[in-house]
Amino acid sequence: MRERPKVPGHNPCHPCFSFTSPILRVLLSADMRPACVPSYSEWRLESGFVPLLRDSGDCPPEKLLQAVWQHQRVLRDRLATLDGRPLRVLHPGFQNHSGGPDFRDAVIQFGDSEPVVGDVEVDLRSSGWRAHGHHSNPAFSRVVLHVVWEPGQPGHLATLCLSGSLDAPIGELSLWLATETNPAFPEEYAGRCSAHLKNWEAGKLEGLLHLAARSRLDAKASQFRARARQSGWEQVLWEAAFRALGYRHNSWPMQRLGELRERWCEPEGEPVHFQARLFGLGGLLPGDLRPGSADNGRYLLRLWDQWWRERDRFGDVMLPTHLWQFRGQRPANHPHRRLALASHWAARGDLAKRVEAWCARELSDSDLATSLWEELRVPSDPFWDWHSTLRSSRLSRPQPLLGQTRVTELAVNVILPWLWARALEGRNYPLQARIEKRYYAWPSGEDNSVLRQARLRLLGNLPARGLRGAAAQQGLLQIVRDFCDHSTSLCTDCKFPSFIG
């Protein structure tokens, strides 16, 4: 038997990750290898939108550096400015598509100083600051950090050099570019390729979407593997779960709390103890304790009774309150409820073991979502079953912290890519194929505006029921990100129609 590589956080004794698991020997042939998916990956490269870079000698495009910064594909615990000051990114900011700096309202902490809020500009070289006229442009007056690729002489502006701070080789990151879904989808009508795709047979269309989904799965797994080399597999799972719970608006403050897990998570404790710490660390505990109702008041007093005893030892990692966005949030998606759910997972203390045990079970396709929900759901919470926020009035009927509809997002974005990455790292090809099978068999997630626009653009507004499974949804989003987002409303210079025509 081949010797498995030693990976931080990898549990070689767990039956789910054993090369000799009897379940896997029966389910899959021992000589299976990962599925080969050359065509879609080749299309991505042929399109010219995915740059091919070597690990040395090539200067990456600025667009790649912006993607690296936006998704923080850096060694976050080892960052320092050119003048030697430690640097922590509490929030990378919001990408700016109009004139001015590349990212707005980032939150950066230099050394032990208080976090500062400002803009971030990304350039290839530090000399670009003056060469591009940023030094005299009032639109750049709030820039607190200049992010560059090539090192230069320290100037008056704090500068971070990315060339020695990436979490993966630049060649690998160049293939990853544009994998993450762009939240700002264009509002064009049907594109040129819809004339072809809307008439395809269901099986042929599903095959194409699954190829694109496989590319997406591979990219997410690659990101997890890179992070696992720094912090271990269990920590990666927690960070990814926290980020997913943040959804689009609050993914970064949630991920930061996940990164701080070793500070706030003790082996034992009640959920309310972890809730006090997470709300306190996140700057989410209201200073005004006047209750809106009796149960709100009792719960807030209980949180503060613990937090005031502990906040001094957490003072160096507390997040500013303004990191969070609350507008446009559904009540069930409010950060208060998401942190309450994570607190129950922390109190239980066996999230990774539950996921591994679920992976090892024999399950039919129809039982996948329900069985994972049973592993991730938490007991009834006397406060959060009845409230949307710390200050909200009591709900008319109880609402669980985790519904079955949310499990699909966790499955396709966190659980399955995490399991698949571990199997890939351990060269456990039968297990890798098994997880892939579940990925493709997973039922569809909730329909939303992003998917509706994608169907309109690519499939001539094919109804939601025309896409079977979450993998098909993921593949559709990936094609839009890889091709549509790089073209105009007239599909100018887009190569995808010629690939499928």
C-alpha cells in the first residue's frame, strides 16, 4: 500500500479516509482514478481569459492581483508591509468598478495599532502610484494600503508586496482566476450561445454543466488544500463554514471569526457561552441594555455577564462594528442567527467528525440532503428559535437555526469540496470518486436572481425545473463567470459559442 503524505489535520485512522475501507472496496473499483475532464478546462485556457503563468519570471496581470486580494489568497498570518510592520486584513474592502481605488472601505490593522478604515489600490509596481497620477488625484485620498507585485522602496504610503505572500504558486492561482462567482451579474438579454444551448437535449446540456461544475469543485478544493498546509484540515472546515454562513454581505467578518477559532473555542461550554464570545468579538453586543421585551433583556444580561469578564483578553482581536452589513438581509440570514448556529456547533465540538461519519455512510441519492441536515442541525435554542436579532420582537412561530434549504449551499460550497480535497491530498481515488458522485447527485438549491439571470443569458430563460441538481446550477454560474462576464451584451469576442456550436 502506498504511503500517504502527512497532512496537517488529516486523520488516517478514520474509516472514511482509509485506502482499505471495505465500504469503498465494494462501492468502487480499487484502481479507479479521478475523472478526466479535458474539454471544459481546455476551453477555459483556449478562451484567453485565463492567463497561463509560470511560477517564476512572469508578471501576473493586474486583474489576477485584484482577484487574489479580493479572495485573500495570501498567507494571512504572515503579512507585513515593506517597512516591516505586521499587517492584518480584517476586511479586504468592496471591489470598486467605477473611478478611484480598486477596493473601498477595507479594514486594515498595522501592528498593534487600532484598525483603520480606508481604500486599497492594487498595482503591479509601487512606482505605479505616481506614474498613474494617484498621488495628485483626490479620489485616492482615502487609500491606506498600496498592494503591489514587485517590491520597491518603502514610501510614505503603507505598501504590501504580494510576490512573496501568496498561499499557492502563481501558476496555480492563474488557473484559479475567475472561478469564484461574481456577485454583480450583468443585466443583458439572451446571449449568442443560447440559440445553441436552449435546443440541446437534456443529457447533453447536463454533461456540459457538470464539466464546468467539476472545474469549480476543483478550484474550491485547491483553495482548501492551500489553506490546510498552513492551519490544518479541521480549521479549514471551520473557516469555510463561517464564510458560507456570512453569505455575500458578511463573508469576510464571519471568516475572520472563523480564523480566530483557537482563541474563542474551548473544549467544553454551553452554546450561550460561545454566543457571548462571538457576539463580543464581532462587536455585535449592544451597549444599551434596555430590553425591547423581557426575554430579550434576560438573554442580553446573560451574554454581558460573561463577556465583561473576558473582553480584556480578547481586546486585541475584536472586530469593528462597521464591518458588518445589515441592509438587504433576510431575517433568517442575519449575522446574529448565523453566529448563534455556529455557537451550537462549537459547543458540540465534533463538526469535522460528523462530516467524516456522514461521508462514510451508505446513502441513496434521495437521502443526501436530509442526512447531512440531520448531522448539521442543532438542538432547539430557547432564544434564537424565536428571534431574528438580539433586539427583534418575538416571532409568531419558531424558526430553526438551520433549515434543510440552507444545507445545499453548505454542501456544494464547503462540505463536499472539503471532503474531496482531503481525498485528493491523500490520493484516495475511490473516495474522491464517491464524493464526486454525491456532488453531481445533490438536489437543486433555491432559485435566485443570479441563477435566473444566468438562465436568461445562456439558456433562453429555461425554467428552474429545467436544471436538475445543484451541480448543474454551479456549472451554469461557472460558465457565466468564465465567459459572459468577460464579454459585452453583444457577446463581442466571446469564444464560448464557437466551442459549443
